[in-house]
Amino acid sequence: MTTLASGTDTLTRDALTVLQPGFPGTTAPDWLLRRLGEGLASVGLFGRNIASSEQLAALTAQLRAERDDVLVAIDEEGGDVTRLEVRTGSSFPGNHALGAVDDTELTREVAAELGRRLAACGVNFNWAPSADVNSNPANPIIGVRSFGADPALVARHTAAYVTGLQSAGVAACTKHFPGHGDTAVDSHLALPRIDAGPEVLAARELAPFRAAIAAGTRAVMSAHILVPALDPDRPATLSRRVLTDLLRGDLGYDGLIVTDGMEMRAIAATYGIERGSVLAIAAGADAICVGGGLADDETVRRLRDALVSAVRAGDLAEERLADAAQRVRALAHWTASRTPAAGGPRPDIGLAAARRALRVTGEDVTPLTEAPYVVALTPAASIAVGDETPWGVAAELSRLLPGTETGSFTGDGAGHAALRAAGDRRVVAVVRDEHRHPWMARALDTLLTARPDTVVVETGVPQAPARGALHLATHGASRACGRAAAEVLTGR
């Protein structure tokens, strides 16, 4: 593709305005600041950009010195998916824990406190909440990121989350439209397909999005999924039938539509990010998220040039690109003009919620008094979660019972290897979605046969039957959930 001049004409500025790129490092690179001056209106933050809240505040101030109304977006769901606390684990439980409590006022309060912390760091746009109904227990990418499997429950908590987050002046981005819950494929890796009929989709997948729209969500994120009942040819992100006819038309949504990451293989490996971005804007998307894996000036230039070339070739209406850019600017104006609701910080609300979400089964409630051996039966980390984020209860048990040791085990032979490592110490087995991993269930069989006093902590979706001398379901693997479990185990 021929490189276009990086001028500041309206078409070029609009093309830059609709991009939401990521970038490397904990300070803004020169190329990013230059692009902000040329028309770029948004940036996306990930764990690689954050070392501390103070550093994050300095980074967002650096961006605003170049453009005072810049949208600073982040993928901060709380729970297992955290960027703000990527190296320690989140001090908030995630959606599944909040759904297990089923107190919408608590969900609103948690989201408001999360929003307050983001706003204090200069972040004004959050790619959350997940409004997906986790109807498929085999789902490898949603799971505890969902409030649950019941559409009505997910709908009321999605609305509460949107309300709480936006009360702090942070725009909510409800995702992943039209619903990513009934999939068994991770769209980071391939293109999932949902074969539900129109009636099921309307009653199940769309219910939480209707609730989010009624609650005033400022943005909606599209899913890279193929839903033949809606469009047999193109994934939702690239489908006019899904984004314009359904979301804009049938559901009456008038806010910003942003794509999921265009570098995800569901799009990048099938359409490519340049063509995919053009098709997404043409279909009705207003902003292109890119940067989870691609984060450089070359990517921004390629996408800008692809959009400008598509307009000049007649493949993308100039009015559609202008409309998309105007929606981005409208959201930037909304965030810049917001006054957060009154109320002080609630630093303990996350732990309080995690404690309420904990479910304990079994008769052995004798507190641990000696340092145990924590057996972490570890599946591959979801790309959405990130393998740099710690999970489980070992760190919190170590804080309460110094001398606690832990080891990670996976695959065939995990149970026997764990027994050898544990020696004669009490075993605490930490699992994640036991129902999805036959090897994990076999490892637990081995542990419980040899050591019936083994305590089991399920940190994923508690779909498998509770077993062990004591079984704790945390409904998530955040630091707050781990601490709540450790408190129960130690009687603290």
C-alpha cells in the first residue's frame, strides 16, 4: 500500500480519530504524541503500560498535555481481568462473584469504586462490563467474566455495573455484542460460531444489552463471532446486519460502537486488520480497537491509510467515517464534562463483596494452624486474563500462615507429582474450572484418594460437584477472592 501524506486534512483526521491503539511502555512514545496532534482521539492501556497508580496518573497527564479531551481506555473488568493491578491481582471480585451474591446495589457500589480509582488515575473509558450470558459451561474465554448463566440475572447486574461505573465519570463499554457466552472457542485464537436461533438470541444473548442501553451505557463493544441466525456470512464486528440493523435499529442504541481487538485471530487471520477495519467501520462500528498485541506507529499508519484509501476508492462512504469520528468526539466530550457523583472512597468494598461471594461446602471447618502445601492445578491462562497476573490463594495463605509452600502442576501425572511435593503437609488443592479439564479432575481423584483431608478451592465456575474435606467456591481468582478463601481456611 502506498503511504499517504500525514497531513491534517479532514479525511485523514477522521481516519485517525476512529482508531484506539495501544502502545508499549509506561510513558507515551513520541509517535503517539505526534498522532494525537494529528487527530488521534483515543488510546488503549494494557498491563504493560502500568507500574503503579502514580505512574499511570503521570502517563495520562502526559497524554492530556498533548490533547486535553483524549479518551484513555483500559480493559479493567476487575476480578481475573485486571490491568490496574496486573502484578498483584485485583482487589475487586469479578462479575461471577457479584452474580453469585446477586445484590445489584453491591454491584453498583463495586463498579463505582472501580470507576473512582480509574478516574483518579486519569482513565475515562473502561472496556467493561462483560454482559455475556455464560450459557455454555465449556466456554474457555468468558467463564467467571460473566455474571452468570441466567439472562435476567446478567441483565440486572450489567445495568447496575454500567450505572456505578459511569457515576464516577468513566464511560462504560458493554461487551461482547451480540453475546459471547455460548461459545467453546476463544476468539483470540479462532472465529467462534453460535448456532442459536433468533428467539433464543433475543431472549438470552440480547437481554443484558437491552438493559445496558436502558441504563445509558456510553459504548458497546462488538464480538468477533459468527452468528448465522443474524448474518451467515460475516462475524458480528464486520456485519451491518448486526451493528446497524440490530444494535442501532432494533435495539435503538445511539452511542459509540467499538470493536474488540482487531489483532485477534478471529479477524486478523481471516480478513486482516486493514480490510477488517474498513469493513467494521462500513458495518457501523465507530472505533477500531487495536493494540493488545500490535502496538506501534506502523500499525496506526497502516490502518489510517487503509481507511483513507477505502473512502477514495468508494469502498467506504466518507459520511460513514465522518459519523464514526463524530461519535468518538461526542464520547470524549461526555467524559470531559462529567462531574463524578458525591461520595468518598470505599477501599474495602471489593473484599467485602468477595467474602459474600464465597460458598463453603463440607463438614471439616477446623481452621488450618500449620503451613499447608498449596497444590495449584494450573490450566493454560486465558489470553484475556494474561499469564502475568497471579491467581489463587497461595499468596494470601502465605501471609496468614508463614511457611506455606506451593507448586503448580498440570496434565497427566499432576496428582502423583503433587503428592510427592506435598510430603506430609496438609494439602490445599486450588483448581480452576474443574469441569472443563479432565486431567484436573483425575488429579483431584488421586489427591483425595491418598489424602481425604485435602481442601479444594475452586476459583473458576463451580460447575463440578463439590468435593474434598472442605470445598470453597470463590467464583473468581482475584486477590480479593483469594484473601476471602484464606480467611475462612485459617479462621481469621
